[in-house]
Amino acid sequence: KYVGKALRRIEDPKLITGKGTFVDDIQLPGLHYVAFLRSEYPHAIIRVKRTDGIFTGHDVNPGKDFPIPSNEVTYAGQPIAAVVARDRYEAYDLLESVEVEYEQLPFETDPFQAMENKVKVYSKLESNIFVKKEFFSGEAKKILEESPVVISGELHNQRIISTPMETIGTVAWFDGQRLNVWSSTQSAHYLRRNLAKFLGIQNVRVIQPDVGGAFGSKIITHPEEYALSYLALKLGIPLKWIPTRREEMVSAGHGRDKWLRYKVGVKRDGTITSVVGTVVGNLGAPYQDANDDDSGNVISAARMLPGPYKISHGYVVAYGVNTNLTPTTSYRGAGRPEATYFIESILEEIATELNLDPLDVRLRNVVRPEEMPYTNPFGITYDTGNYVELLNLAKSYYEQLKNEAKSSNSCVGLAMYVEITAFGPWETARVYVKYDGKVTVISGTGPHGQGDPTAFAQLAAETLEIPIDWVDVRWGDTEIIEDGIGTWGSRTLSIGGSAVLMASQELKKRLTEAGAKALDADVEEVIYAEGKVTHKKTGKSVEFLDIVKSAYKNGISLDVTSVYTVKKPTTPYGVHMALADLDRETGMVKVRKYVALDDVGNVINPLLAEGQIHGGSLQGIGQALYEEAVIKDGLLENGNLGDYSLATAVESPKIVWKYFTIGLSPHPTGSKGIGEAGTVVGTPAVTNAIVECLKRKFDSMPLKPERLIG
Ligand code: MCN
Ligand code: MO
């Protein structure tokens, strides 16, 4: 009744009437404000003069350069001292009085140079190479040599900046017994674990208030969050920290910045025979939380390089390298957009070189349905789906877009993807009914704009066969559910939702038991339907509220917590197409129309899923055409929203979304993730359109107007 319906979000009325509570709305008696002084240089030894109200690395973690440096800074924008004041204006005024001496050191921002270790980006590192991993199968190098056609080159998926509407920010208050933390985060539980470990105390409560987006940048615990919590514990007064947009852009959400050097063997008919590649990720400065996170994405970019194509011979080596730039973290798609941009640019190059139709080249190479589940040469298993069928379904849309393109200044780009979503290790859900008959669903995840709470309500209402407005959904507080993982990797609906489903099913059992008690019958003699329990023989029934009363009277607990453990992630896939108009005189590109076809298994709420495709694809378009972190001499030059161009509603094309449920996921919801699909594939769909127009390849993005003329 509810699952599969395009319901509007239950969380919206509060948010769109301005009644949300974001971290900056938190007020506490005696609240003080913290601001951070930030390094002006990419690499230097610092000496900060310690005076009243100014806290340095020596105060927070003496002798260590974590979470804020005592001695050595490794990127411009790194927090180096904190000031505490009565309000935000006083805090920023106070910052100006802090005296810092910098002794500049040689710095390196290029990852290939950094790999040579001539300049150590941090004096305590043994090597700038944070991680190196190789993956291979078959005889990639030999087959490559024997291939009739070899294409080769370098591609850069540029550094971009995650820019949610709300910046990061934290309030922390030690009440004498417990440290209470409110943070604009993607996971209250994860932040609690990190803070408890760093501070060496157990009694930490973290609350995720309403969050205005994150896109991956609020997964890790940021240095300021550690430092602020430490100061709150030490000073015993409530502290608030909210960065300015510029501070956020120099320090918080850098992502991507991954390179591929490749050689690909191809037959004349477009069949790929071998892929040999080196993937290098510029991780930026040493910061364990960020480097652990994004080096995983470098490896994922390497292992997903084959895309949905059957490539038996492959060799790839992946490096995650430290430099003197802002540390990178997960940014929507996290490794899969890079892999997809790499392989889809390569397929476009094959089509151009061999004069083949882009859709035909893909059809020739995709994994066949009879080969599913398929394990790619780098060990990633694609579970379910039919890539051939989806490409065939895409044909008519592709032809139609080409017809709409008409002139040679309008071109259609096509890109396909397979990605991995719904990561483990597990997720929790708690579902309970109070005496008033209201059903509360609590999730251990941390949705922050995606709409999962509405889907959770749909799953619970459908399982319990009750009206959806009896269901209340809550999340983002470590006190209301024992533990949790969080929201990232498009896992929330599939994994968090599966936990909700399990808990709701168990609750239904208990309600049935309570209903039977009320009817003086055995459980076998009754059935539960539409929120009522009915005696099969007598036809007598009890209403929901009376079932609940019977449960309380008979000591049957209606409070269920379930943990759903993930055995494997799952692999959604799709084909996206962009119709772009190129003004050959000015080089301006306008994406006029965008068609997205996705198979994400069961779709629980098509409206929510479509919203994800709209936002995600527009971000994908933004990376192709507009976004880049411009860095000169180790300093970010466009760290503000005037200079950093994001795609807005004005740049948005008409987006058409169709979904096909061909391959179910192994999770109880049958769903695969869709939260990142648009950014995974949107970028190459657009760059490929421009390659179609200009018949020349590009090795980096964004495709700015000045690069497209002449
Ligand atoms: N959905 C569905 N059926 C499916 C899959 C999803 O109905 N088969 C719905 C879900 O109910 C949910 C939405 O689509 O409302 C996305 O669900 P899911 O794919 O599980 O992704 P997550 O909720 O885990 O979201 C995480 C993902 C990530 S990793 C980033 S980054 C990202 C994204 O979501 N950041 C976002 N989308 C964002 N959207 C907003 N508004 N803000 C962000 O910061
Ligand atoms: Mo994410």
C-alpha cells in the first residue's frame, strides 16, 4: 500500500516552514563562541604565542600535530589555534590579536612529484605514499601488446569542493557528568565513537540536529570537532563553532583529485581486450581520519575501473599520496565517479578512434546477463541486473535525443555505470509502540536531506498495515538507539531500511501475540491484518489501540531493536544521456536535456529516488563544466561562492528519469542505492557530449568555454 508510492516527504512541513533546528540554532545558557585561526602557508613550522583565551596545539594535545598542530602545519587553511569569546564577532576580533610566527618549509602539491619523496610533506612521514595496492588478473600486459589497437593517455578527475547549504559546525557542553555534542554530521554514533576515543571518556552523547546537506564531507570527524570537544570538557562551558563559508571551503570538503594513466587494448570491432592503469589519488595533507576515508576511495576507483564491461585481462596499481593541500574526503560517489569518468571517457575514445557508435561499443563490451553474478578482474562482484537489456531500452531514448539535437552544435553524450552501494557492516533500527498507539521508528543511520525517514515510515506502515500518519520517525541521537553506523555510500534505505523492516516484522509478531491474549485465544487461532487482530473462527477482532493496551497489561514488550548485518554490498547500474548545446563562438555549453535510466532494484519511493537523480546529476554536470578548486602556490584561490562556480537551477536541464526493476538486491528491501548515481555517471555523460561535438578528447575537467573554442 505504501511501498513503491511517490509520497511527499514527511519531514518537509517542519523544514519548509522554517521550524527546523540546525546546529547554529542550538542555544544554551552561557554559550561561548569558538573561532579557529588558520594557517596561511601550505607547509611551515609555527610558533603561536600563548595568552589568555587562546588555545594552541600545546594545550589540546601537547607535542602532537593532531587534531591541531603544536609544531608543523601541512596545509593552508589548517586550524592552528582556537579562541573562546562571548560571541562570534568578538571571537573573530580576538583572532586578529593572535601572534604567529611561521618558518616556511618546502611544499609539494603535485602527487606525482610527491611520490618521489624529494620533499616530505610532513617531517614525521617516512614516505608521502600513504597507500599502494595492486590488482590484476589474466595477462594484461601481454594481451595489450598483442592488441591490434592500443589507446593510451592520462585523465584527471579534478579536485572539487563539497558545498552543502549548511557548513559543518558543532556545539559541545560538558554538564559535569556527560559531554553533550550537537554536530552537523552524517552520523551521531560514528562521531561519538571518535570523540570518546580521543577524549578517553565514555559518557558522550552526540545529537545530529537537522542537517542542511553534506555530500560526504561530514562523515569524518574534523579537527575542529575534536578540539572543540576537548575545550568544552576542559572549560566546562558550552561552546559553539560555526565556520564561515570561506573557512569551510579551504578546510572541510575537498574531494576527487584522482588521476589515471592508462593503456587499453582494443579489437577493431571495439571489443576491449586488456586494461593497464595507474590510479593516483592526491589525498592532501596527512590527517588520519580523512586519509583513511579517501584512500579507500582511491582503491575503489581502481577496482571499479572496468565498469560494467567484461574485461578479463586487467592490471591496475593504485596510490594514495599525501601532499600539502587540504585533506580530501569522500565526496558523493567517492571513487565510483572517478572510475566511471575514466572508463566512460575511454569508451568514448574507442568509439571516436574506431568510428563506432557509442552505444554499440558499450553493447559489445558489457557483461552478459548469463554471466551474472560477475566478478571483475579486480575482484568486485556485480550481483544482479541485465546490462544488455538496459542498453537496448536506452536505444530509443538515445535516438530520440539525437533527433532533438538536429544541428552539429548540439550533441548527445552517453555514459553507463555500475557502482557499489549499501555498505555494511550492519545497521540498527528500533520500532516501538507507546500506550497511545503511536509507532515510533528510530534508525541508527543519519539521513541529512535524502528523505529516507519517509521511506522508513512507508516500510513500517506497510509491514504493520497501519496508516502512515501513525508512524513517527526519529534518528540522529546516540541516546535513543543503542548504536548505529550512518548515512553514506547510498546505504541508508537498503541497509537501514532492511533493519526497519526486520524490527517491524518482529513487532507485528508481538502485536499478534498481544491481540490473541485480548481475545483469549492462541496465536495460531488469530490473524493480524490492517492493524487489527481477528479470531479466525469467531470473527471477533481487536483494534490496534486495544492490542497495544493488551500488550502493556500482559507484559509483552512492544519495543523491538533489530540489527541487520550486511553480507555483501550491491551493485546498481544505469545509462544516462545528456543533450548539450555548444556555442562554437563563445564556447558556452548548455545541457538542454538529460535522460537517466537506472536499475536500483525495488524503488521504495520513486519521488525521493527521482529527487536524488535530479540533484546528483546536476552535481555531475557541475563537475563536467564548472567546478574546480583553483590552487596556486599551495593556496586555494576560489574559496568562496562568488568565484567557485556551482551548477544552479539556472544551469539545470530538463531531467527525465525512468527506473527499471530488473535486478533485485539481496537485502530484505530488495533495493539498491541511488543517492550517488547521478554524480557517478552525470559527469562523463556531459563530457562525452562535448567530445561528440568537437571530435577531440580532453584529459581533464571542467570543460570551460575557453577550452572549447578555436
Ligand atoms: N530510495 C528509494 N528506492 C531505492 C533507493 C533509494 O526510494 N531503491 C530513496 C530513499 O528512500 C532515500 C533516497 O532515495 O530517500 C536515497 O537513498 P539511498 O540510495 O539509500 O542513499 P542514502 O540515503 O544512503 O544517501 C546517501 C547519499 C550519499 S552517499 C551522498 S554523498 C548524498 C546523497 O545521498 N548526499 C546528499 N544525496 C544527498 N541528498 C541531499 N539532499 N543531501 C546530501 O548531502
Ligand atoms: Mo556519500
